[in-house]
Amino acid sequence: MDIKDHSLLRDILIQSGKFYLYKLFKNTVFLIWLFCSLASLTVFTSIWALQKTYMVAKLSTEITANTIKHKKEIQKIISKIKAKARLKRMITMLPFAGAAAGIYFEESEFQEWLLDNPDGTRSDYLCEIADVTTEIVDEVINDLPQSIKPNKKLIETIAPKCQK
């Protein structure tokens, strides 16, 4: 149909009084198209929202499960470390076994330190341990009452001199 044919059809409809029906038909088709478009958009948006809600719920469940799992693993590791420390303390309470155990524990810790510091020497290890121990001793001494607190110079003379 050409543009002239379309205007001719419109002129015929206007003359016959059917232009009103044509306009009504055109509006009705548009409204049906609009309704179907909006309805399908609503359905697809609802499905999308449900999928996202399901995904969030699933991920939240996984996060909670992983948190509980790792919390139990961490508690188990801490319990093992505490048990080892208790065992070391109990063994060192016995005079002869304590001396042998103390030497063994120090040597095993030195070997672990060597893994992290392959170029290190025994004196480097002892200086590092002395630094850490000095810090801890300082904290403990600061918490003591003034009447039994040792002189600061005494502690400095006992501590080994290490080059940094």
C-alpha cells in the first residue's frame, strides 16, 4: 500500500463515519500490545528477582558453613598448641628429663627457624630469641609491684649483646 492509498483509505473511512471505528481499533491494538509487553516484563523481572534471591540465600549458607568449619579448625589448632605447651611445662618440671627435654625443644625450634632463615647461624637465632624474650620480660617486670621490681641496669647486664 502506498502513502496515497493510505490517505485514500482514511478519507473513505472519514466519509463513511467509520473513522471512529478505525481509531478505536488502532488504540485497542496499541493497548493490548502495551499490556502484553508490561505483563511479560513483570513476569521476567519477577523470575530474575527470585533467581537472585535464591543465589544470595545459597551464598549466605555457604559462607556460614565455611565460617563454622574454619572456626572449628582454628580452635583445634589452638588446642594442639596449648597441649604441646602443657606437655613441655610438665616435662621440664622433672629435673633430668626437663633438662633433656629443654635441650630437645630448643634444638627443634632452632631447626624450624633455620627453615625460614637458611643463611642464619646459631648466634643469629640466639640474638633473635633474646630480643623477643627481653621484650616479654620487660612487660612482665613492668606489671610487678615496685617493691619487688629488679633494677633496670641489672637486666641490661644479663641480656646478651647482639649486633643488629
